[in-house]
Amino acid sequence: MQDLDELYASILKRKQAPKAGSYTDYLFDKGLDKILKKVGEESTEVIVAAKNPKRDELIYETADLLYHLTVLLVEKQVSMDDIKAELAKREGLLSKTQDRPEIKDL
């Protein structure tokens, strides 16, 4: 079982020591455009899964999205600590989008 820090470390290790034939290496070999395409695809799949009643599908697609987002973070040299620090800065702050209209139809 991996938490996000372990996943990040695993993907970083794979980038530093490629293993021929692995999917992670494939993504790094194809580069940023391929990684971004996968993040976009997985984001859409999470949205679709969230609209469906099956909880398992949402869990599965979210895991895919988190994996691909983590590949992107490693590629762009953004650490989980960077993300945690950003989230910590936001804790307790009021939303800057309070007057934003509600989105009713997706």
C-alpha cells in the first residue's frame, strides 16, 4: 500500500533509474505533452465516474489521476512538500471566489 509520498518516491526513482518496458518510463520517454494528455484524460474519467453511481469506478479513476499527476510533478520537479506547503498556506483562509455564481449545468 502506498501513500502519495511513497508513490512520488517510487516514480522519482523510476525517472532516475529507468526500467525498460515500464509504463512510467514510457511516459517519461514520451515527454511532457504525453504526460499532460494523460492527466487530461484521467481528469475527464474522474468526472464521468463521479457522475455514475458506482463508487468503485470513482476510486479506480481517481487512483489513475493521482498516479499521472504525480508523474507530472516529478517531471516538473515539484515535490510533495511543495504541494503540502502551498496547502498549508491556504488553511484557514476565506475563499477569494465567494461571489462566484454557482455552476448548475455541466
